[in-house]
Amino acid sequence: MWNLLATLFGPFYYLALGMWRKALVLVAVEFGVIAAFFLLEVVTSTALLQAVWGMLFFGSIFLFGICANYSY
């Protein structure tokens, strides 16, 4: 199941519901994945396609929407 409000507002939706720990964990997961791809790009000296960065961006947004109904 997917939650539209959680997708639109992300960690603020979790904070409004009192799930601040889960919001912090999901933000940490997002930053970790993005940092890993950034380091991969730096170490290999290649530019990742813009589509890959777009998928990471939208994937991190939809992570909140997908996990919201299971978390609450």
C-alpha cells in the first residue's frame, strides 16, 4: 500500500504522527544510499547518468510513502 501524504511530506508526516525515530532512520537510509552512489561516482571517475540520480531522488521520496502504512 502507498500513502500519498507521506510521499508528499516525507519525514514531516512521520513527525506529525509521532514516529520521529522512523523518520530519522529513513532519512539516514536515504543519505547513506545517495552517499554510496556519490562515492561510486567519485572513485570510478565516471559521471552517472542523470536518470540514475533521478531514480535515486524519486526512490527516496517514495520510500516514505511505501513505508508509512506499515509503520503506523
